[in-house]
Amino acid sequence: MFDAFKKLFGRKKTIDDLSREDLKGEQIRLEHEEKKVLDRIAKLEREKTQLFAQGKDETSVRQQRILARRIKDADQQIKNLDRTLAFFSQQRRVVTGFLHLKENQALLHEAGVSSAIATIDLQTLQSYITQASVDGEFQMEKFTDIVRSLEETPTLLGEEFEEDEDITAIMQAMQEARVAEEEGEVAVVEQGLKQVDHILHRDLEPSMLE
């Protein structure tokens, strides 16, 4: 999945080794890969809904625990896929940045950085393009400033940690949903899943879960 990107931007290559056709082809490939991941996430979200609805009606504590674990497993898969989407997004920004460079060579020449860019390896250029992307949009002016200053910014990676107590909390949410349904409340599965999302994503801002 990632080999095509690595091959296109291999070591010892410069921007002159890239063609616009190859870059546009990579854009299409990344969009296709993103769609596959999004489809997988949608399927897992539906699975979480089905599992919670099943758990709500389950009277066996053991079976509820199994279903709660499956919900948490599905949610972890979604988190992993979210990281994959973020990686694809970063790759698309890089490809878009290179396309801008290829299509604006005259502008780069006027800015006095075209000769410097021609000697920089693609991996270094990737870091400059990433730094020059603001809100997902490549900024040519910022890029030229970075090339002039020859500064590099390290990539920061974050890891997420989970607690085993989540399983018990999900089971409790299932039981509460069953009681609420017995008392005549509606949409108990939807409300219960919101509670599950809060349990599994305590580290996120409340607005991000709505």
C-alpha cells in the first residue's frame, strides 16, 4: 500500500526526476486508498451499533462482556484506520505540493530558489512541503521562505493509551440502555453508543464527539 509512494519519492531522486503525470497518478491512487479505508470505518461503526443493540438485550453478564470487548476491539480498529487516513492525508499534501512546484517553476525561478530546489533530495523536500502546508493547503510563499532558511521541523508522533475498565463501563451502558428501553424510552441504542464513545475517547474534547 505504501510501496508505490516510497518508490515514487525514492532516495537520491530530485524534483527533476518526477513527472506531473506520475504525481497526478499518485493523487488518484491515494484517493482510492482513502475511500477503501473510509468504507472499512463505516462498516466497523455499523458493527459497533449492532453489537451494542445485541448487548442491550443480553441477560448474560458473560455474553455482555464478550460483546463489550468486541465493541472496544472494533473501536480500536477504527482508531488505527484513522491513523492510516492521517498518513494518507499527509501523503496527499506532499503530492499536491510537488505538483505545485512542477507547475510553478517560473515563479520559483523568480523567487531565486529554483536552483536550490533542483539539488535537494525528495525526502528533504517532503519535509519542507509538510512545513509549508497550512490547514492542509500548500503555501508557496511559505515554502520558498523555508528553502531559503534551510530549516527542518521534526515530526511528532503521538500514541493513545486505553484502560481495561472500559469494558466494564460499556457493559454498564448496555444494562442502562435495557432498563431505559423497558421504561419506554426510545433511541436507547443511539444514546448508548454516544456514552460508549465518551468512554472510549475520554481524551478528546466533548465537541469532537458530537
